[in-house]
Amino acid sequence: MRVVGFEKGGSFPPPDVVGYGEGRGGSDARLLTSSATGNGGRGESRLLTSSATGFSLVELLVVVAVIAILAGLAGPGMVKARQAALGARCVGNLRQLGIASQLYWDDHSGRAFPERFGRQEDGWRYWFGWLQDGAEGERRFEAKSGALWPYLSGRGVDVCPAFQQSGDRFKFKAKGGAFGYAYNLLMGPRGRDPIQMAQVQEPSGLAVLVDAAQVNDFQAPASPEKPMLEEFYYFGTNRLEATIHFRHGTKAHAVFADGHVGCERPFAGSLDPRVPPHRVGRLDPARVVP
């Protein structure tokens, strides 16, 4: 076989030359070839056509629809997987805080730490650290003054990863935030000595630290017309203080006096409805009273 020009006879183009012409339906690649005969170099030209084809509009729409369906099916699963990952990290945080609490008890003759130690400079020293007096969101915070600091390797377990500290319905207590968990006020009540842990009859039923937040409508930038979610640092049995944040679906994570971490639902009728969809309420008193 010899490659020839675009018509019979004449000079031959270089080998492998392909001529392109247009035919019905678009551009076709056409190759003219000549089969040698015995007629003095005359040959019979043949036209070989390779038609280019593509996706039709219907086929593209089908592909797009399939992709949309798959994305819709995968979306809820990805959300659940992310929530599960955040929950697992929260459990890890509380487990470490629980171990730190037990180490504190061991170093202090089996006595729990107070919720508030007392005045220090221009602020208060609490169980979680030192918090300066002043305007909300502008106060200084020092975590190294906290009761558990010597037993932790720095910060990183002090805020639940599922606690969304952003948006126009959230307000900080201090610059950069302080703590995302609350301490059992009945274990270290203000004005009295903390309890002796040996006196706790059912350590597995006594919540020590829990996911926490509070609805604030009395400190700017919050107001009665615009209540806001904020951090909070203790919980108790006071019916007027809803400070447990049930942010893992409908549950809150808690570490108990025996060191295990569990999930708790809100006590019946305790939820504060002012900042939906956040679920802020109280624990069952049986989990709070030593």
C-alpha cells in the first residue's frame, strides 16, 4: 500500500500524510489510499472515514442525575461520620480530665477541688483557671492557675470540639475563650470545704465534669431581646441554672467519679428554649448529688 495525494496521479506527499475534509455531521478524518494495479502506476483511490462521536444531551443529563443521587446518599453519612469523630474526641478530652481529677484527689488527701479558690489580683481563681474581672469577651484568662493544670500536658482538652464558639448567637466570657466543660458545684461548693471522695457511695453515678454552656440575656452584647449562648463552668441542682449543653445529638458527655465517660440526656422539663437549636438544660439530680 502507498500513501498518495488527494487525487489520482501527480506527485506523492510524504508517507503517513492524512488529509482532513468535512462531511455530513461534522469533521471527518479522511485518508486517501491507492492499491497498486498493473496499469502503469494507476491506482484506485479509496476513502476511509473515521467519524468522531460524543455524548448526547440526554446522556449528559443522566450522568449528572446519577452523580447528584450518589452525592445525596453520601451526604448524611458524611455528616454522621463527622459527628461521631467529634464525639470521640470529646470523650477523649473528658477521660483525660477525669484522670487529672483523680490525680488531684490523690495529691490532696482524697479531697475534691473547690469550684472557686478565691480572689487573685484583679480577678478570681476558679477550678479551670484565673479569670479577670471586666467586660465580657475582653477579660484575660490564665489556664495555668487551674486545679488540673499540673496534671495536663497544656491546653487542648479544655474545649469540646463539637462546641461551636462562633456566630452572632455566641458570646465569649474571656479573650479567646476559657473552658467548654463544667464542674459539679456540689463537690466543691463555695464557702465550704470540698467533699472527701471516699464518702461518695456510688462513684459510677456521680458526674464530675460535663459538656456545658449557658443562655445569657443579662450581660452585653446579650440582652433579653437577644439571648446568647456562652461558656459556663459549673453545674448543680438549682432549677434556675440550666448549664448542661446537650450538644451531641440529644445527649451530653460526662466523666464520672470512677473515671468512666458516659452519655446523659436532659432532666425532664429542664431545657431552655431561648437559643434554638441549642439544647441547654440540667442533669438528673441523681447524677449530681454526692
